[in-house]
Amino acid sequence: MIYLDNAATSWPKPEVVIEAVERALRAPASPGRSGHRPAHEASRTVHRARKGVARLLGVGDPERVAFAPNVTWAVNEALWGLGLGPGDRVLSGALEHNSTARPLRLLEARGVAWEAVPPGPDGLLDPEEFRRRLTPETRLVVLNHASNVTGALAPAKAVKDAVGGVPVLLDTAQTAGAVPLDDLGGWADLVCFTGHKGLLGPTGTGGLYVREGVPFRPLAVGGSGSRSESLEHPDFLPDALEAGTQNTHGLAGLAAACDFLLGTGVGRIRAHELELAEIFMEGALKAPGLAILGPGPGDPRRVATVSVVLEGVSSSDLARSLEEGYGIMTRAGLHCAPLTHQAAGSFPGGATRFSFGFFNTREEAETAGRALREIAGRPRRGGA
């Protein structure tokens, strides 16, 4: 099997992650819920995960990183936590995943104006377009840091500079762990992340960073392990955004994954993944009738996610041929991102996505490109 679906979830996980999850499953403790030694050890494990994520995001205070079940929950927590209402306005890129687009549509139905800024002909967002579309009612800018379809990186810092004091919510689902993010603490207002993609951790982990001074309110309240004497939910981070028992086992794996990433170096990981994407694109573009969505070979403004459209072959048929004939795992369709496919011109048929990870090899990238050339060279039904 050649696994090229890392944009969905990374695989394989480092062995240290698997071992950490197993150890946590064997431990009789819930963090913050008891005073005995195993409970303290569980709390230390969660704090280690918090510190690791904070370092990888480049934010200074780990206590401002709150864990959540996934990035979608974190996005909802951020959007609803700002208290947006009728008369307010949100700008976003038009390369958003449904994890942000659907909550924005729901806010829109409740009176919040939402405008999606389209990318340019090169598939990239222009910070000046955000500046031009600002109004006094704009309360928030939402950015997918990298498209899960085209791989295009958003010029996030330049957008923040363009919109000034308007808070920016950055979705790093496709960049955390895969792109160095050392500077986010200097300008990012809200950062959502997931643990099971580039961060190499287990599913069921993710969260939200909230910069000091940004208002927030919890999406859910309940048990927190702190201030048990009060019926009022804690108003301080991270407790305010972490109602209920945490996914201790998953966070143990995430802590180990962060240690692995920090020890390996995110810059090294990015260089390797981009090299594989480059090898793949150069081979794939030799296939007749094939088009790549987003930045092409030689353009560093991307992550190692490459979606292709092959003339005369549906995305699902292409994915099936890759799996059955070559053992290559990809993802076909619209990738929970209809706005992106509309902007890229691949709606409603979608595309076939190849997403490379740190554990993929040059040989696998070459094999994927060769497979596309062979499939493209086969006769089509009806002579197409």
C-alpha cells in the first residue's frame, strides 16, 4: 500500500505515539479530577501536550491553548465565542473547508453578513482584496492557512497586516506540524488546530489558541476540575474552554507526537514533503489531459497536497484505478470544500487528491506520477 491521503489523517503514526497512547490507556487516572499520583501524572501529560502545541504554534503561553475534540469544534468555539450577531460582518477566503464554511453559513442565517474573498487566477489569495473589502462592521477575518484541495498557502501575516485591528481566525488544520509556524504568537488572534494530521497525533484531538485580550465565551460548560464549589463555569483559560473530561489517551499521544516533531524539526519535514510533491507533479504533468489545481511545480506557496483532474475520467474512477491497480490510496470528490472547487473550476465533479507526508518516499512519489501517466494513456470509453 502507498498511502497518499495524509491531508485526511497522517499515517503511519510515529511508534512513540502509539506507545504513549497504550501507556495512558493502562493508567487509572483522569487529569484534574483527583489528588492521587496517577491523576497528577495524567495532568502532567496533558500539560506536556499543551506546551508542545504552544511551541509548534509559536505562541508564548501554553495556558492559552485549550484542547477540543477536533478542529471543527475549535472553529465553532471561536466563531460563537466572539458573540457575533446581526449587523456584524465576517470576511473569509473562498478556500475554506466546511468546518468553517458551514458555521459561517449558520451565522449568516442569524443575521451576520459573510463575504468570501475569491483567489486570483493563480489560485492564491491577495491581501489587498481583504483590505479593499473591509467595512466598519467587519468583526472578524477567517483564513484557511492552507487549502486541503489545492495546497495553496494563504499569506496570513500579510492579510493580518492589511486588516489591522480586525481579529484574524487562522485554521491550521493543514499546516500545523507541516509548516513552521514560529511567528504566530506575534500576530495571530485565534488559531485552530487538529492533532491527527500534520501534528501526527491521534484522532479526537485538536484545539484553539486565544490571544490575550481577544474576548471569548465557552461553547459548552460543565465539569472542569477547578472551582468545583461554584455553579458558574470558570472564566479563565484553558479551563473555560475545556468542559468535561479530556481525551487523556489521545493527548498523551499528541504530547509524544509534539516531542517527535520538535526533535525532527518542522523545517526538515516541510522540505521533505515539498520535494515529494515536486517529484510527483513533474511526473504527473507528463500525463496527457491532466491538470493540477493550485500552485504548480516550483512554487513554494503551497503544502504537499496536490489535486488533479484527468480529462475523461471521473475523480472517483481515477481513485479506484489507483487503488486497484497500484495500491495507491488517495481521496476523490469535493473534499468537504465546495467553495474551493468552485473557485478552482472543478465543481461539481471534484478532483483526485494526493497528499504526501513525512514517512512517504521518493519512490512512492515517482510511482504515483507513473501510475497517472499509464492510466491517462489508456483508451477511454467512447473514444474519449
